[in-house]
Amino acid sequence: MNALSLISRAPGFTSVAVLTLALGIGANTAIFSMVKAVLLDALPYHEADRLVSIAVSTPGTPDRPDVDYSIADEWRGRSKSFLAMSSYRDSLGVLIERDDAEMLRGLRVSYDFFDTLGVKMELGRTFRREEDQPGRRSEIILSHGLWLRRFGADPHVVGRVLQLSESHLRVVDVLPAGFEPLIKATSELSPEMYIPLGLGQAASCCTDVRVLARLKAGVTVEQARAEMNTVTRHIAQQRAMVNWREAVVTIASLQDQLFGRAGTALWATMGAALFVLLIACANVANLTLAHASGRAQEMATRAALGASRGRLVRQLLTENLLLAFAGGVSGVLLALAGTGALAALAPAQILRIHNARVDAPVLLVGLAASLITGLVFGLIPAWRTSQVDLNRALKAGIAGGDRSRTGFQSALAIAELALAFVLMMGAGLMTKSVLRLMSVDLGYDPHNVLTLTTNVWSYKPASDRPGYYQQVLERLRATTGIESAAFTSTIPMDQIDRREFIVDGRTPPGPGQAPLIEVASVSADFFRVMRIHLIRGRLFTEQQSPRGPGVVVISESCARSQFPGEDPIGKHIMLGEIVGVVGDVRMDSLDRAPSMQAYTPLSRIPNIARLVARTTGDPYRMERAVRNAFMSVDKMQPVYHVKALEDYVSGSVAERTFTFALLALFGGLSLVLGAIGIYGLISCSVTQRTREVGIRMALGAKRRDVVATVLRQALPLVVIGLALGFVGSWMLTRLLANLLFEVRPSDLATMTAVAVLLALVSFTASYVPAHRAASVDPLTALRHE
């Protein structure tokens, strides 16, 4: 109670200290809740630490997550390091129930996929080996969410036959409620149905899958990688796959495969939040020492009355712990409000981040942080404040050991500046990186373009599909607010169709030797809608016949790399005759140079098509009108995944943008707290030197001389703080390297800008007390006690 009463006597000091700690502890608690949800909580699978993903890199296709099914099948048969190995790939289908058509996203999986994960079924069983055969797919497993939403949790759903597009599949089980697919989504659709992969050794070379495996007990990732590299080289030799002889198998934990760069981003923001807490603690320690200078007589009086130094330390430490506890509780309250907001702003690409919440473990971490803060950053100020010179304190009203205390306060201020420099450097690098990413030439104009997907599942034969597309286009062109519209098989920054590039008349490359080209099938107005420029030749026409000779338009990079010094027009490749060359488009990512691209006429696409429609204003305002155009042609063909093209572009850099926003927030906090720290130190020093200032001014010192003297006191602090921050940022910002784009971690321009900004803020914070000191009345200063 005594400590509470003492704290209540200084409400200003208490409020600033509690608010400072609340900001630091709240930021750490909120970020830790996200780190825990994404990276620390175990994956919802049996012994998830033994689950790995397997991929391969070849000289022509580095960092390729998909592998040919036949390779994956041989891996499965030859490897000895794994208890189980399964393959999977994306799948789409239209569920027909009571004359209602709904597009579902799902996965085609090998029969033991759920056994590999260690998932127990809800009602029935998993797939059987004999059900995972070419042409045999007639079973389906439903997600728990789909079972509830479409079938009302019917316990008799097992055995029921469903129509999925043109197929009829029998339900064999429902996944448990806690099952998370944890497959990186290419759209807002989450996998809701699972069917057998149904591939065999006869699968074509273009049938790519992803590979999931469970390590045997006692087998390390390094041992498995060494074995798989040996197995892959043997396969390459037997198949005469020259390029694959240099293949490198990559094996990563499922956790790393799922979160990758997002994990780096979250740990970076966690580190930034920790820096904010350290700055806040240094600030509170400085505030405590400054506040203690006004309590020197109190401490001396207590000591004179018999209070031991240990008792004084306990009293001061109790006060600090109460401040820290109040700051911790306030910080947790801030985290409770802020965690949900931060999670809502986080991109969907960061899996599980929307599960972030301040639960019991997070709450304990937040309160533990406040306790440690009170102990570590309260003990030293308490110990120093308890050092009193009785004679000097009782006579002059100041505590003994002023010089050492000021030195300690200076060290804290320097540390604040150094930490602020590192944080602001990280924020500056991310800002520069995001700005450069958003300014790259996409090769198309994404503004005011609405996209959606349709699945023409019921059109048999396939030659009837172009008629459906043409009717929809005619209705869209007649719709007010639509400038132009077209269909395509792929959307930039979404799924990509890669195929081998082979030129007629050239010696066929060996297996796995051909370069890859991104292929899209488009209707005639696609280039107009996307504003992709024609460089030479011609584009497609509306009258392009499905049965006519195949034609193709290629990108400039394709023409340059495959036909150097030649005119590609008239040349024949595996897709048809080249009739035009258009500009390059960034289809895969903003931070990768455009790959080779080829476009074929719409008549050659499969049943799934993507609409791109250029609108005169906000594309989302046209959603209802666009849906109506589709429904007026055929209401049984589902329309889904409605999204503005700009959202694909922003989504491709969402993780970086989110990291930038958090680092910018923490950088701003560090700047403010650092300025408060400098201001508090200089202000305290000026207060202690009021009598000295009065004497100087009485002897003829001018106001500018007093200001200059005070600013000179701040100069070494700023210089040393910036120097240490420079060294710290040079070491720590390298952790951001894989999040940066065309920016080096040691970017000199960013370092200079951060140093100048911090110096200006620091000297501004120093000028305020300096100006106040210069404005003091000499007579008043000379009477100052």
C-alpha cells in the first residue's frame, strides 16, 4: 500500500511509464499471438515433426515444387527412408445437388494420403489401394465443413452417391472437424472434397504432383535427402534424362514448406516488437532515474531514520514492479484489442494467422514479460537511487552520485537510439522494396478489370463450349459499364500452365531437357482487355475455327531467346504456327523476370475458363451485372471466384506489405520513444543544472550560448547511438534479405535517410529543454534549490 500511495503522488510520471510499457508489452503480446498460431502451434497431424515435402530442382527448373507423377511413383518404390509417401494435386468439380450447381475446390490424393498425415476419419474409412487406379475414381471424401453446410451433418451420408460434374462418386467418409488442409490456396476456395489421384505409370509427362512423406523413426532430413539424391540420379540414368543427372532433391519439413517466407516475416516482426519493448524499458528506467532525482531528500531522510539500503531497494523495486504490472495488464488489454485487428489485416496467404488470439499461453507470456521488465529494468535504477550521500542530500536537495547516474541514463538513451536505428532501417528497407515491387512493369494494366471463373461442366461434346462463351461475351459487351471482355485459361499471379517448348524441325531435346513456357488459351479480345501490346505480326480473330490449323502468339522474351536474329512469324512450335509477338507479362511473381509465354485461341481450352472484363469504374460494382450475364445464358454453369485483377497483384506482395506495415508501425513507435528518451535525459540534466545556468547568464552568457551548451551535451549521445545503430542494422537487416526486392540490406541511401531523420528528431527533442533553460530568469535560477 505504501508503494501505491507513493506512485499515486506522481500521476504524470506513473501515466507515462505505464503507457510506455503498455505499448511495448502490447506489441509483443499481439505479435507473439500470431507467431504462436502460425509457427509454434503444432500442425494438426500425428507426429507432424516427421512430415516432410519433397521437391526437386534441375538446371532448367529451379525451386520447382511439383514433380512428374512417374518420378514420384519411382521415389515411392525405391526409397527406404520413409514410412509412407503420398502424392496430391489440385482438383475442381461442380457439385450438383437438387438442381443447384456449386463449384468445389479439392484435392486428388493417393490412396494412403490421410494415413501418411495420420488423420482419423469421422464416419467411415479412407481410400483403398484398388480405388486409386487410372479411370477408377468413383469415391469421394468430404470435408467436415461441406458435410455440415450442404448435407446438414447427415450421419447417413456415407454410401450416398453424389454428382460431381459429369462423374458420380460414392461418399466413403467425412473428415474430422479439426482437420486443416494446410494447402496453400490459389483462391479463396478452400479444399472441401478429396478424390483418388487415379494415376499410374502410364501417366503423361505433364501430370505433375506434389509429394508428401513421413520419415521413419530415427531418420534425419539430411539422411533422407542424401538417399533421394542417389535414387534420383539412378532414375535419370535409366531413363536417359540428361538434365536430371544434375537434379537436386530438396526435402523440407511440412512446416517450412507451408510457411516459408511468411515465417521469416513473422520472426522479423517479433524481433521488431522485442526491440520496441527494450526501448520502452530503457525509457521507463530513464524516467525512474529522473523521477528519483526529486526524491533524493526523501531517500536521505529514510536512510537517516535507520532504513537500510536493502530496504530502500525493496521499496523502489516494489514500486517498479507495480508500474510494470500495470503496464503489463494495460499491454495485454491492448493486445486483446489489437490481435484481432492485426490478424484481420494479415494476408490470407499466411496460413492459420486468422487463428491468432490471446489465449492462456499468450497471456502468461505477456504477464511474464511485464514481471521480467519490472525486475531487470527496475533493479538497477532502484539500486542507484538508493545510493545517497546524507550530508549532501539533506543540505542541497540532490542525490549523491549524480555523475554516475547521468552516465547510466546516457547509456540508456544511446541504447534507445541504436535500437530505433535498427528498427527504422528495417522499415525503410521494406518500404523501398515494396515501392520498387509495385512499380515494376507488369506488361499489362490491372486497373478496373474484374475476373471470375466458370466451369462448363455439362457441355458435351467440348466443341459446344465456345458457343457458351460467345453468348456470354455478347451479353457482356451489351452491358453498360463494360468496355471489353474476354476469356482465358489462366490469370496473372494465379495458377500457371507450364509446358515444354519444342520447335518443329529442330532436333528434339532429351527427356527433361526442353525449356518450359507458360501457356494461356484466350479469346480474341484478351489482349485488348489486358492492354498487352502487339509487337509484330497479328493477334487472334473472332472467326478462329476450332478445327482449323493451330496458331499461337508468343511473348517477346520467347522470340528473343528461341529465335535470336530470326523472325519468328511463320515458325511452327508444338502449339501451332506463330502468327504474332506480344510484350512480356509477369505471370508468376512481381519479383521474377517474365518467363517465356505463349497464347493459343480460346477454342482449345478445357471446360474451366476465367473471365477478364474491363470496366469503366470500380470493377466490384459490376459484379451483379456480370453474374446476370452468365445466368441468362445457362444458370446451371457455376460462376465463382469473383475478384478484381488488382487484388491478384496486391496479393502477390501481401506478405511483404504486411511485414512492411508492422515494421513501419514499430519503427514509428521506436522513433517516438527514442525522442522521449532524449528529451527526458536532457530535461533532467537541465533541471539539475538550473543554478549553473543562472550563474552563466548572470555573468553575461547569451541565450544562444546556453542553447548551444545543452545541444553539445546531446551531440555525443546522438553520434554514438547512430554509430551503434549503424553496426547493428548492418548485421541484423540481413535477416530480411529474402523479403527484399532490388534492395541490399546495407543500402546506403536508406541508412543515410534513417540517420538524418533520427538526428533531426533527437536534436529537436533536445532543443525544447535547451530553449526552456535559456529562457530562465537568472535571479530565479540563483535561488533554485
